[in-house]
Amino acid sequence: GFGIVVTDITDSKLLEALKASEAFNTALLDHAPNPMMVYEADTSIRYVNKAFEDLTGFSLQEVEGARIPYPWWEKDTIKKVLKTYKDPILPKPKKLEVRFNKKNGELFWVEVNAKTININEDDFYYIVSWVDVTERKDLELSLLEYKEKYKALIKERSREE
């Protein structure tokens, strides 16, 4: 006799493909060059990547589940955020430039880009990325300082004449 056993492996192949896809997507976020965060609809932190940890000094374990106000926020940050993000649904990326505190207290500036990701009608997340603009902001502030000094010097010289 001759017998053939046939096993449908479609489900296991789909599961393998899904696992590979999840691993790929996680690797993309984990290794992104800029800080990336995922927030639940209630503003609790679900995920932060390695670039976030490197910039802020806060690990995922320290901030996972944290809600507004976040430990890196300054006192007036919530006012800026609420003013910029009035509508909780952000169909298009929304930008905000803000200063934060690292875990060690050092200040830094970022451009925040946030967007809502709808899972279904009732469930959504926020995906947020930062671009560190500290160097540019420091240069801008230095230029403003020099400008004010130059104005004061010109004013003083004109009084002398």
C-alpha cells in the first residue's frame, strides 16, 4: 500500500510571516536615528526607542505607562502642548519646538512631530518623533544675545556723539 499524508501549513506560514514582519517593524523603531515614542490615547507611554533613551537618559522601563506631565517636561511645557495639540486627533503630523530636561538635569531642545494612528473607530495611538535641535537653538540664542549687545553699544555710542 501507498499512503499520503497532507498537512495544511498555511496558518503556520502566515504566523511565521507575521512574526518576521513584527521583528522587522520593531527593529526599524528600535534603530531609528531619532527618538521615537508611542503613546496610548490616554497619553500613557507604550514605547520609546533607544535614541530616546540615549538623548534623555530615561529608559523604557522608567517611563512605560507614565502620563502627562512627563518627567522630562518643564513647568510651562503642558501649556505649549495643549495650545499646539488642541484636537486630540492629529490626522496630519503636527510640529512643536520645545525645551526638555534630561534625567541628569541638562536642558535640550527638540522639534516634536506627532501624528495619530487609528487602529479602528475607538482605538488610536500617537506616534511621536523628535529631532534634536539643541545646537541650532543655542546658536540662535547666542545670535540674539549678540544682537542685543550690538544694539546697546550703538545706542551708547550715539549718545556720546
